[in-house]
Amino acid sequence: MRALAAGLGFAAGRLVQAMLVMLAILVIAFAVRSALGDPLREIMGEAVPESERAELRHELGLDAPWPVQLARYLGGAVQGDLGTSTIYKRPTLEVILAKFPASFELVLGASLIVLLLSLPAGIYCAVRPRAWGARLILAISVLGISIPVFLTGIFLITIFSVWLGWLPAFGRGETVRLGFWETGLLTADGLEHLILPALTLSSIMLPLFIRLVRGAMLDELGHDYVRTARAKGASPLRVWLSHALRNALLPLAAIGGLQIGTLIAYTLLTETVFQWPGMGFLFLEAVTRADIPLITTYLVFVGLLFVVTNTLVDIVSLLLDPRIGLEGER
Amino acid sequence: MSPAAPGKTASPLRHVMRNPGGIVAASVLVVIALAVILAPLIAPQNPFDLKSFDVLDSGIPPSWLAGGDERFLLGTDAQGRDLWSAVLYGTRISLTVGLFAVVIQAAIGVPLGLLAGYAGGRADTVVTRAADIQLSLSTLMMAIIALALFRAALGGESLGRFAVPLLVVVIGVAEWPHFARTARAATQVEAAKDYVRAARALGIGTLGLMWRHILPNIASPLIVIAATQMAGAIMAEAALSFLGLGMPVTKPSLGTLIRSGYDLMFAGAWWITIIPGLVLIGLLVSVNGLGDALRDALDPRRRAL
């Protein structure tokens, strides 16, 4: 009972912390907007007389003291209103959410590749550490760490699009609308377009995850329960998969979740190489054309992704392993 | 950067030299470093001087290919710039940014790590927690945001003018935790040793003790971290320049060259992208390789392997 209360208290504390971080991000976004953006120019353009400007400024409450404006901004943010994009003339959140499916599907594709390859490769390297294949896998992953993700993309395009002409190099291809979600996963053309970007994005995560899986498995294989399971006559494969792997997965998921910031940055690079119409590509367009409301909304959205992931990882880790919470409380 | 006495480095250096990977990495780096230092003498033209090249020469393939021109060993880029000169000067920028960024990282991280490891208690808690938070923020993402805001505020031209110091600071400040963590762990080990207690008993002040006695003894792991961090900084600079948030086209680094050539790759001009790309990979692999060799050489437990 006491453990449950401690657990709930921990979760509540994390939620409060998450909300404070979000508040800080919103205040920063507000400061950037006030310092860099001129909402009047966004609405009226340059060629409007000063008297009309002053009038509109008063009407919109832009001559109010900054605490009032900040309160208004935060109030709007709670209702999902973070301003209007100067490029698209539409609410910024709407513009970003429209691009979210593209980025999400790219990350999903890359994660599937990472999962399908890093688990067997990592387990193999852990259970047969001296095998020739294991050494080769580790050597390749060292090389993989040294190749920047945008170069991997460029090389893949050179080989598979320019030389061989097998796969498309740019864009998402044909997409299907499912409500608000525009998916490229349901058409052959969309899937074909996904292969190279997803491979590129996975290439930067694979070496890390192979090492993580290997390390976690090596740790688990040294425990007594593994020896017990073997002594009971369980087959090696069963011991690896259902005993050791299950215990190794939790720290892996936690580390994976904590890498979300890096993942977003690499996704942005991948989207730039393949002109993949996702959030990162949109952000760079906003930067080039100085669309301040869109830039700040992207900051808030990325901040939200970051905070939600980190909080979830913390709480899920606690649910699955109560020791983490108790250690944190001390 | 290494405060260790000459007699101390001699033995690890010999160990690096016994490791074939280490020899290759070190030699490649020496060649690159020489080429970069002597770039003004080796390079046929100054790629940062717009007057020294002609747009009419643009897009010439490397000299060994059909259509190549013997004046341009590796061909020319979209502006007619000699690619060999551009790669030399671009590598120079990449190495400069990497080097200074790592100096900043060490200048922030090592003192904090020494303090945390030696003083312990609240100072330790604060530094460790701050390092955790900083690491979770992802350097590349923070750098992208910082440079994007700078560009949105002052325009692409100002970003170009201040690109080198900006890149150094942005990459340097965000990556201090790696040095701090390493210095902290090593300091904790050293602080418990007899020579530290003896020095304290002799009345040597805390600062002097940390600087003169502990720092030289924790130099080995710091040198290893410096190599890894150097590779990371070079890669970050290339990525930022590739995104158009780093070095401008008028003063291209390897990342800028890759980006500017990428537009022409589908027109058949692959060399403007691929050659700087291969140079970048060669640089990163050898810096990482040297780091690995140093780690093996400086870590007595690994030396036995």
C-alpha cells in the first residue's frame, strides 16, 4: 500500500515537473515571438499608414503591457492557438499537424528496421562474442557511427536512384487521406518512397541499439536465473529470448525514449536530404523565410514531444520496476 | 591541452604505435593536418576569394574523367571554384571548428567535473543533475534551434559572417557534460589516494591541489574523451552547414560543399558532393580510430587484451 502511494506520488511529481517545463518552453517561445516577430506585418504587410497601424495595434491589444500579452499567449496556447503562419496564412498548429504524419511514418519505418535488425544482431553478438560474424557486425557499426546521416542518405540515393534507378529519391509519393491523417503506407508508391529515407534514418540508430542490446544481454546472461534456467534444461534459444531478452528490454526502451531529441534532429536531416514533406522540412522552410510564428510553434511542439516522451518513459519505468522510483525518492 | 609530463605520454604513444588501426588513423590525421596547415601553399587558388575563380569554369569534372581540365585536379563546383582548393580550405574550417568547440567543452566541463568529484556533496549533486539535463536536450537539436533563431533574427548574411564563432560556441557549450562526467569519475578515484591526502596534509590549497596534482593524473581519460568529442563536433558542424545553418556558400566547409553540390548531383555532377563527403568520412573515421587506439593504449586493463 505504501509502495503504491509512493508510486502515485512519484507519477504526480513527474506530471507537475512536465507542466512546469512546458510553461518554461511557452514563455521562451513568447519571448522569441515578441523579440523577432511583428504581428502587424504578418497581418497587414508593409505598406499601411502608421495611423492605421496604431489603431489595429490597439484593437489587437498589442500595446498592452507584456504580462497581459503573455497571459493572452498562454491562454491561446491552452486552446491550441499559437498564432498564424506568415507563409501559409493558416493557424501554425494546423500547418505543423498536417506535416506530422509524414515525419511520424518516417520514424515508424526507421524504428521497425532498427527493431528487426538490432535485436537479432545484438543478441548474436552477446551470445557468440568471439564469433567472426559478431566481430564483423561490431566493426560495421563502428564505421556506421562515423558516417553522418545525410551522407548515408546521399550515398543510398546515388546507388539506388541515380545508378540503379530502382527506388525514388524524393518526396512521399502517392498518399491516402484517412480523416486528418495523410498516410503513405497504403500505396505501393508511398511504400517505395519510404524505403530509402527509413533506411537512412535507421542507419544512425542501428549501431547504438546493437551495442545497447548486446550490452544489456551480456549483463542479463551473467545472472543466476539464466544459469538456473539452463540447468533446468531450457533450450538456449528459450533462455535468450524469453528470460534474458525480456529483462533487457526495459532499460533499452528507456534509453530509446530518452534519445527523442536526437531522433528529431536526425529526422530533420533525413527529411532535408529526401525532401520529405515532414515537420523538419517545414521548419527549415520557416527559418529560411523567417516565419516567426511557425518557428516558435515548432519549438513548442517539439518541446511537447520531448516532455511527453520523457515523462512517459519515467512513469512506465516506474510501473514496470518499482525500484527506480524508490531510488529516485532517496 | 594535455598537462601530462613528456615522460608520461611516451609510453601510451608507443602503445598506439603498436596498434595497426592506431597507426593508420594517426598517419591519416598527420597528413590531413599538414595539408590543412599548408593549404595556402598547396591550394592552386583561394576558394574564399570570389575574384580568384570564374563562373565559366563551373561544373568541370575531375581531371582524370572525360571533359576534365588539368588545371582542376578534382574538378570545379557550381561557382567555378577549384574543388581541390575548396576541400583543403573546407577541411581547415571543419577542423578549426571542431578543435575550438572541444576546447570550450573541456574549459567548462573539466573544472566542473573536478569540483564535483573532489568536493562531493551538494556541488556534486548540482553538477551531475545539470549534466543529465543538458545531455537529454540533444546537442544537435539545440544547435539547430539556436542557429535557426539567429538566422531568423538577423538574416542569412549575418549568420554567414559570424558562422565560425557561432558554431564553435553552439557546439562547445552544449557538450560539456561528457568532460564533466569523465573528470568527475576520475577525480573521485584520485581524491581517495594517498598522494592527495599527503598534499592536503602539507597544506596545499584546494585549487592548487586540483589543478597541479589531480588534473595531470586524470589527463588520460580526458584525452580519450577529447578525441571522441572532436569527431562529434566535426560531424555536428557538417550537419549544421548541410542544413544551411552553418558556413555560408562564400566560405564553404565540407558540409556546405556537400550541400551545394547536392543540387547538381542529378545533373550528373556527382563529384562536388561525393568528394567532400568521402574526405569528411575519412576525417571522422581516423579521429574515431585514433580515439579508440588511445583508449586501448591509456587503459591498462585493455592493454592486456
